[in-house]
Amino acid sequence: MAKQPGKNANLMVNSVVIEDDVDNFSLNVTQETPVVTSLSDAGPRRVVGNYDFNADFSGAVDFAAAQTDATLFALVGDAGKAVGIDPTGAAAAGGSDPHYDSTMVLASYSISGAVGGRVDFKASLQGNSALTRTVA
């Protein structure tokens, strides 16, 4: 299997394409696995429970209407919007080109920069519904 470059990633928040501003992104899934070991067990036993997930985006902020700042700041106090993450940038989902989709809420958003330098943003979104992985 060939390594996939991240340079073509498609990233969308509330139908707004943000990949042109994003330098880094991540999708993190945490599986709940409580230990249910009893005295007669030889080692730990775990039960798979629910899962949680979040997505982090960072890069150069665009303050134009309907771009990163307007899109992400509009999520403050919002109950959730559609988020799409396509790491390979393929137009259609396929066996080697998964698309991840869900409704997410804004957990944190910040902008920062140095005078005379680039203004950057960081956003963290948390899952607010099931996360789907589409491959066809």
C-alpha cells in the first residue's frame, strides 16, 4: 500500500471548504474500554463501550466572509454542524480513500499571531453524533 500524502485533504465544516487555510488536521477516536476483571480471571478483561471523537484543525486564518474565521466563530454556542474529513482528497470515497463524516460542536477556537507575521487559528471540534467512515 502506497503512502497517502495529506496535501490533497478535503476538509469541510458546515458546507464551507477550509482545507485551503489548514496546515494541520487530526481526527482522534477514543474507545471506552472499562475493565471488568473478576477474582477468577488470569488477567484483565475489558468490555468495549461507547466511543468519543474530536477533530483538530490549525493553519492560517482567513477573515473573509464565509471563510475559516466566520465559519468557525459561528459555531460558538451552536448545537453542531456537519463536518467532513477526507484525508486523501479523492472526489469519491473508495477502498483506499475513506471519508469521515459527522455532526460536531466547537470545543475551542483561538487565533494568534505576531505583529508583521501570519495570523493563525486553532480549532477543536467534538463529536455530537455517530462518526461514519464511507469507502464506497
